[in-house]
Amino acid sequence: MTASTTVSLRRWLRRQLREPSPQRERLEAAIAADDPAEARRIVQRMSFSAEQRHHLDSLLDAWERETRRSEEQSAPN
């Protein structure tokens, strides 16, 4: 994940999830481990408004695209 995507996702999550919780900690660990699939599984169990969900999904989609692109570039030919 690029630094800007990481910062955007973490900032947004901190604004939405003001109180520290086990879910937030697991989510931050998934971000630190560059694991968009785990992050998506965690946030699917969380309650967000439709607008928040849309924004979060777009951040996660961008992260997954970046991960795929990075994997494709590093794959042996």
C-alpha cells in the first residue's frame, strides 16, 4: 500500500473509530501488515452509514488494486 493510501485509511478510521477497541487494533494491525483482505473482513462486521461504507470501500478497493499491481510488478516473468 502506498504511504498516501495508508495515511488516508488510518486517518479516516481514527476519525470514525474514536475509541480504541480490539476491532480497531486488529484493523490497524491489518493495515500495518498490508493485508487488505483481512481489513475488509474486519470492517464488514462494523457498523457504518451508507456514505461511510462507500468511502471505506473505495479506500479498500484502491488498496487492493495497489497490492495487485505491486504483486504483478514483482512477479518473475
